[in-house]
Amino acid sequence: MTREEFIGLVREEQVSLRRFLLALCGGDSDMADDLAQEALIRAYVASDSFRGLSKFSTWLYRIAYNCFIDKCRRKAPEKVNLDAPAVGNIPSSASSDASFRYQQLYMALEKLPEKERACIALFYFEDLPVKEITRILHMASGTVRYTLTMARRHLKDYITL
């Protein structure tokens, strides 16, 4: 694959890739941007290994998902300052109802196990069919459907309407 071909394919997928990573990262745009950059670098370095057996987006999402998993494995536990007020958790009066709902959704997504979060992000945010998700996450189709069902139940429990 030439450099120009790679750039063209990336341009087609970069918005949906970032949206997928944003969902995996629970709305943390800095982390999503870092992972997107890392995934694109890994994809470019490995672009000669892309054989076209699946869609480019499937291959790229798998690389991005692996970057996310790697980040979670090496992520150190965050230190919490108990003296500081938790202002980020309190919606300001200026925030709109819609942005509050998105914040609530991302907070709920963050509570899901990694596989459930990935399935939800791919199925609902990227509108991918189960067959495509099986290729990205290396799961059987029945497992993907079960994981989606469990994720929906968990989200229902986490989100207060």
C-alpha cells in the first residue's frame, strides 16, 4: 500500500475512528486523541501487512482497540485528591440537558467492562453489523450478541433517567 493510498483510507475513517475511541475512553477526548494517533502510527508501520481480507476500517478498528487494551493494562491507578471538591461531577446550570445526557452516557460507558464498551461503541456509535464486530474483537457472533445484551442491561442500571 502506498503512502497516498494509506492517507486516503485514513481520511475516510478518521472521524469514525475517533468517535469509537471516544466511546471507549468514556468521553476523555485527550485519551481518545492519543490512542487515535498511536493507532494510526501502528497502522502506517504495519500497512504492508494489510492484505485486504477484511475492510480497512475493520483492520484499523482492531489496531485501535488493541491500543486501548494496551493503555488500560499499563494505566496506573489514578490518585484522587480527597480535599478537592468534585466539581466535574456536578452539572452546572449553564450546561444544557443534552450535554448532561452525553456526560451521563460516557460515565456509564466507563463503568462497563472493556469488551462490553467496545461492542456498544461499534454497534451503536459506528453502526457496524455484528459480523463486522466479530472480526474486530475476535469474538463469535453469539458472544457479540450476548455481550451487547449484557451491556444494555448494565447501561440501563447505570443511567438514571
